[in-house]
Amino acid sequence: MEQLSVSLDTLDLRTVLDSLGQGILIFDANDKLVLDNAAARELLGTNLVMVRAEGWRAAAMLLDSSQQEGLSADAVRAKALRQTQPVRFHTFIGGTYTPCWVAALHADDGAVYTLVVLEQPDWSALTELMSRFRSEARMSITSTRGHAELIKQVMAHRKPNATVEDLVRQVSGFAALMATHMFRLEVLLDQLQRLEDVRTGQLAHIIRLNRRAVDLRDFLEDLLEDIHESPLIENPDPDVDYRDRIQVDVADGVVVAACRQHLTYIFRDLLRNSLMYSEPNAQITIRATVLPKAGSVQIDVTDQGYGIRERETGRVFTPFQRARQPQIIAEFGYGLSLYLVKMEIEAMGGGIWFSSEEGVGTTFSFKLPLWEASAHPSGA
């Protein structure tokens, strides 16, 4: 087949822009809208008529109308025109949270144009989780109501000579099922909030506001106490202290820059996976290694569990994907926790990876920045 070559000079700019998924608006130095594309027309609808007629002034009013904080559109534009990097901000268009970019375009003839990029929000993951949440909530409500009614019936029709032990045996199974539904619903509620923070772009802002100096050893001691009061897995054995399975190898004085709430989410999710996907008595180790030259701490969570098949490794951090191994499918989960863990670690300036061998175990490793008081003068 004859090779096809295309000269960029022959491509029509409007055709190229109309093929993009982001909305594009370009204004000249006189504030006139000189170019827009199909995605912008879809996002702005009838508002684009006003922008075409009145130029940048109308666009600025539209972008400013729903901003809750930060620089005005005029200030963002002025900043973009003073520098080479685009400036990001957010607004609400048509009731939808929309990330935006503003950048300066310099033509060969010296003219300067303003480029506005409107991103198309992708709500697919959040929509899927909401669908799961509604299904889980309906099932939990229906089942809990049914189990509560059965408990009432048992109490109403108990035999006159029934002992407390007899009643406990009759209702304990129903109570355990109710507790299971409530546990799953609580996990799903937490994941829904975390996913919303990721998908709406709020995660980085929340972590930036709540970043603190966290003494890692003290934090883990508190976490293990909390695990005893608020179990990681559903229907834990009351005669088993799961803290006995977790060994902490962290030196005193290791302090990371992190958001304590999200660090709690991260460790709870990693430890929950280790507990769920390993034999009942298998040990779990949390180890921290300070990397002074990198200004970071590497944290390893190692289990002696089922491990991850090599062909499944690409699914580990993908939302709503779970390994197809029988031991994993048999356990409760939504395939979302490790995706959220990855997003939260990266938002704190770190990174996560793993190594695993089927039948031997898995180590999840992640890095977090060391706390530097000079870099966080207002931190607690």
C-alpha cells in the first residue's frame, strides 16, 4: 500500500479544532472572539451568541458568574499574558463543574491572542459508583428492615420459658447480617465522597489545606487502636485481635508531610486488602525507610497473601476493576480502593507501586515527602 503523507499546511484549523474534545475560544487583542469550536458550542449553548457579540467581556462575566473563590477571569487572563505557562481555574457552566485553562498565543506578526480551554467533565466513574450506591443502599435498607422485622417477630412470639441465651441464638444471625449491610454501606459512602473529591478536582485543594507534620510511628499506633474499635473487615472474629497480625517497623522521629485523614484512608485500604486476601494467621508488615537525598519516606506494606497474577497487574489501580482470582472475587469489594489510594498519595506529592508473586504475597510501596518546617511555615 502506498504510504499516505499529509502536510500540516493543508489541514484546516477549524476542522482540527472541531475534532477536539475540549471547548476552545480564541480572543484577539481587541477582545473580539475570533475562533471557537464544536465542543465550545456544545458547552456554552446560547451563551456563545452573547460571547460572539460582546467578546471577552461577556466571556469573563460568564466564567466569573459561578466562581466561588480564586482570581477573576480578567485577573487570570492578565496573569496568562504575563507568562509562558497556561493558568488553570474552575467555574460552573450549565450547572456542571468545569476546569478551564487560559494561555497566551503569540503570532509571528507580534499579535497576542488569548486562548481559553474548557474541559469536558467526565462523570462516568462517579455515575457508576452512584448507581452501585443506590443499588447497595436499596438492598441494605430492604434487608435491614426485613431482619429487624424478623427480630421483632422472634421477640413477640418467644416461648414463655425461653432463656436469654435462646433469644440471643435466634437473633444473633439477623443482627450479624444487619451489621454486614451497614459496614458495606459505610465503606461505599466513604468511597463515594473520596471519588467525588477526585473527579471534581477538589482533592488537591483539600490536601493542601490540611497538610500537616505527621509523626509516622505515633500515627500508626493511633491507627491500630482505631482498627480495634472500628474493624477493617466485615464480620471480624470477636476472639481475634487483628492487631496481632500487623508488625510495625518504623523508627521514632520519622515525620511526613501529609493530610492525616487521607493517610488514614490509605492505610486502612491497604491493610484491609492485606487482611482480606491472605490466610487468617498470615503476618502483615509496615516498614518505613527514610530517603534523605530524595527528601522522602518509602513505606512498604507487605503481606503473605494470595498474591496477584501477572496478567492481572494492569487492573490493580484501575477503578471498578478487580482481579479475577477466585479468592479475591469471593470477598466483598468494589474495585475502587486502590485507585483512590493512588490518587490520594499522588495528591500529597508521592507515588505508589507494588510487587507481587502469586501464592507468596504482595508488597505495596509508596513514597511521601518528609516534613520540612521551612517549607510549611503555617503547618501544625
